[in-house]
Amino acid sequence: MRKLGRDSGHRKMMLRNLVTSLLRHGRIITTETRAKEVRSIAEKIITTAKKNDLASRRLVLAEVLDETTVKELFDKIAPKYQDRNGGYTRIVKIGPRRGDSAELVVLELI
């Protein structure tokens, strides 16, 4: 796992916020290294949500910060990927950030 210049608590909360935003909005703009970390977490969460039982809902609620986003995940997002084995996200490079030239990407649900 990448450290992303944060201590463990800050890193975990930042990644949880990014995953919640990705599931809520369908796409986010972030740096390439953060997107690669968020992608692995989001794909595991969607795979868990595809089971659609109480245990998987509780596991997802432990990671995703917003209950309405979890409801939308189980009602709309997970059924869309029911016959797909992984590969739920796409990373598209959009160029360097103006301030520090960090590589920006769009992370989106397919």
C-alpha cells in the first residue's frame, strides 16, 4: 500500500472519503497515485455489495461514510455489475496539475 505522505489514520480516512465520493458522484478528479489506491478499495466494495445480504451491507457500511450512498450502491450500482467480474472503474489521465505538476486523472465507474 502507498503511504501518500500521510500517517495511517489520515490516509485511511482520506481514502474512505474518496471512495464515498466516487460512489456518490460516479466520477472524481484526483492524483494518479490516489486513484490507484481508491480503485482497489472501490472494486472490493462493489464486489462485496453484489452479494446483497445483511452481512455484506454491514461490511460496506464500515468503509463507506454515508448511509444514503450505501443504499444507492446496493439498489443501483451493484446490480448493474452483477454479470461482470471486476473492472468496475476506469482511470483516464487529464494532465498535470498547475500548482505542483502532479498527474491528475479522472476516476470513474464504468
